[in-house]
Amino acid sequence: MRWTRRLLVGAGVGVLAYAVFGLLTDPDTALGGQVVFLAAVVVAHDAVFMPLMIAAGFVVGRFVPVRVRPALVGAAIVSLALTLTAIPFVLGRGRRPDDPSALPLNYGRGLLITLAFVWAVAAVVAWRSWRRAARRPAA
Amino acid sequence: MVREPDPPVAARRRLVDWLTTPLPPPPAALRRGPTRPHAFPSRLRSPRLTSLLGVALAVAFGTCFVTGLLDHLIQHPPGWFHWPSRPVQLFRVTQGLHVATGLATIPLLGVKLWSVYPRLFRWPPVRDVAHALERLSILVLVSAGLFQLVTGVLNIALWYGPMHFYFPSAHYWTAWLAIGAILVHIGVKLPIIRAGLTRRPRETVRAGTLTRRGLLAATAGAAGVITVATIGQTVAPLAPVSLLAPRRPRTGPQNLPVNRSAAAANVRTLAVDPAYRLVLAGPAGTLRLSRDDLAALPQRTVSLPITCVEGWSASAVWTGVRLRDLMALVGADPDGHEVFAQSLETAGLYTSTTVDPAHAGDPLTLVALQLRGEPLHLDHGYPARLIAPNRPGVLQTKWLARLTVRRAS
């Protein structure tokens, strides 16, 4: 394992060095803009997104009955991932008047329908676990 | 007699000492907020959860890296690289896989980062220089991983405003950053990963709440829902349920999507000019062919997909002249010759391409005049376009102006 680890770390450092070399020498690279974006995604995730999610988890833990919690949290995870992915499509800033085949759908509607499906599945799961728990009141 | 250690050994020992000498801890008074002990109460986090998600992420990033590197090599082939013209659908599969895997990775990375988020606030922040370097590699890993997913989604949504850089080059080099950081990370964490994968800790969460298995199922479910909601851009039968697909394989002029319109390419006037001639230059001389001249040559009809690097692809039926027949007209044997194809479009990234001997000689490669039995729509490259098997769409040059047949270098 010791040599496997050394090999992995050594190879990784080599690949990282190649990436830095490429970023510095490729004439198509706009290094400033890219570094800002690399920093922005980390700050947005670590300082904004994750604290909000953990706060939401705290609220769920406080106020949502235990029996429906797994279904609710599961559906929330799916909804969140789906919504984040869909935002650029819903906003549709990439639409071009000369090319109607690009982003041809109503993505707001598509997102709502897909979310409705996710929450319908979650409702069924929650209802079944509620029933199961109700049948075993001694537990 | 006391022997001095060899100089290299001594130097190595000094380096190891320097790397592992404990740094002075910061004052305890600073240990507030998330850096407090037990600041993160969820008992769902465990090395096993993180290891399982990590393995899935390694596979996902590995798949994206290999398929993305392949696309890069096809578009910018170094001397040693030769991309075959068959199987016809191969590039369609690899590029579709690239985009679909990237999209499915979004929930995987989100939950993985949640599972290790408390580590961001570990106390003391750095123990020694080696630890500081390791944390720096984690920063690179997280940053590059998020960057790849965010820019990838922005690119398929054609939203370039937030990206103050050239996407293809940034996405390419950051992929190397991500893969390098992943290799380092696996090397550093290997003992924890191994323990996490082999030992199943007993469930520590409260009865009835979300379990590790439940969380993994939700994560997989999220990846599945995202895939179904978008894969219809590549897999046509699923288009009706893919409500978030950036493209529909059957939506566009002549029921085929367009990536660059004639208006955007600024060729509308030139393309319909009656004086249009396709210049065909080769070892035996130069021909100037009108569209009627091209239509008078033997016509072939083939079914070939258009595959965009943004992941969508669509099959279509094309009719036109075989490129190898045109090469023969100007005295070039298809073997050993390549074709330099130039568009009427003069400004842009893909105004010309080189068709290597494998594709130029393939009997399926056409200078197409018709799509689905009708003359090409202006946006599909009227009066004539290139269509070859197993090639990215950006290399299927539209509005052909000139074909130069030359010896392959």
C-alpha cells in the first residue's frame, strides 16, 4: 500500500504540474477570468450553498415528524440537484434568435413537471412508511 | 568510528523533518462557530459513506476525462493520434456519455462534499507543512471539480456570459487539474478508503430517520432523474420524457438541430449567390463546380449522425457526392491523401478542417447536397456541406467553398 500511495501521489503531482504548465502556456487561456471563476465556485459552495443546506437540514430535523423525514429529505436532495442543473436552461440566456433549435423547450414547465413527479413518488413512500409505523404502535 | 549519513539521505531527512514538524497551533480562543468540537451533529456522515461516494465520483470523473480527452485529440490531433472513421456511431456514444456522465455527477459531488464538509473546519487548521500541502490539494480538487460541472452545464445551456474565458481551453486544462488532484487525494486517503469500503459501521442514525443506504439511494435517484430529464438529446426515443434536454434530435430546420446558423456565420448572401462554385484543387489541377455540376455527379445516399460536442446527436439521411469520387476527379488516390475543407464562413473557430485519409477515403463520407431528400436548408450548409462518419459536428464543415486535396503529412 505504501508504494501504491507514493505512486498515486507522485502521478497526481505530475499531472497537476502538467495542468499548470498548460494553463500558463496555452495562448487560448484567459488565466485571470478562469482563476476568478475557480475561486468563485468554491466560495459559492462552501460559504453560501452548504451553510444554507445545513440550516435547511436543521429546520427539517426540528419540525418534520421522524416518520416522513427520510422521504422528505430524499425528495429534497433530488429536487435540489435537479433545480440547480436546470437553472441555466430555465433562465434561457443562451437562446439565440437565429437558431430556434437551441433550447427549444419550456424549461420552467419541464422542471415543475419533473419536480411534481419526484414529490409524488416521495409522498407515496412517506405514506407507506407512515402506515407501517401506525400498524406497529408499540415500536 | 561514527559514519556520517550520505548527503542525499541527510537532505531527505531534513525535508521530511521540515514537512512534518508540528506548527504552533492557533489560539484556542479562535475556535468558534463551525470549528467548535461537534459543531456538525449529523450522524449520517461516515468514512464508509464518503468512500462509496468517492468511488462513484472517481469513476464518473474518470469517464468524463477519458471521453473528453478523446474529443480533444480528435479535434486537435497530435502526430501519433489517428481516429478511425468506423464504427460510425462511436463518437456519438463517447460524447453523449461525456455529457450525460457530467450531468449525473452533479448530485454525487454535492452529497460527497456535504459528507466531508466538517473537515473544512478541522482544528487546528494545519498541523504541519505536509498537512498544509495536502489541504491545498483538496482546495484544487474541490475547485476544479465544481468548475468542470458548472462550466459544462453553462456550455450545454449556451450561456457564455458568466465565463470570462475561452470555455474549451479552460474546461480542458481544468480537467487535468481535477484528475491530478483526484490521484493525489486517492493516494493520501487510501487507508481510510480501504477501511471505509471493507468495514460496515453499524447504523448510528436515529431509528426512522434517513439511513446511509437511504441517502445513497436518494443520490442515485437524483442522478437518475437528471439523466432521464436530459438524455433525450442523445437518445431520441427518450426525447418525450426528457423535459430539460437542451436539444431535441428532431427539432430544427428539416427536423434536425442546428449549432451555427447561416446568419450567425454571415454566409447568407454568398451561399445563395448564383455565381457560387465549389473550388476543388488536387494534384491534377483545379475544378470549379457549380451546385448543378455537383448534382450531375454520381449521387449517394447515406444515413449518418450529426454529433455535437455539447452531447446531442441526431441521425439523418444525406445525399451527395462521395468525397473520394471528388478526390479521384482531381487525380488523387484516396489512400494517402487528406482534404483541407474551407467554408464560405470566414470568421469563426471552425471555418476549415482537415479530413484525414481514413475519413476522406471512407465511402460514407459525402459532400452532401440534400438532407432527407430535400436541398440542404441554409442553416444546414446549403449549397454543400461535409458529412463524415464518426466525427464531431464542428468538423462537418458547412457552406463548403474550397476542397484542397493534398498528400497526407
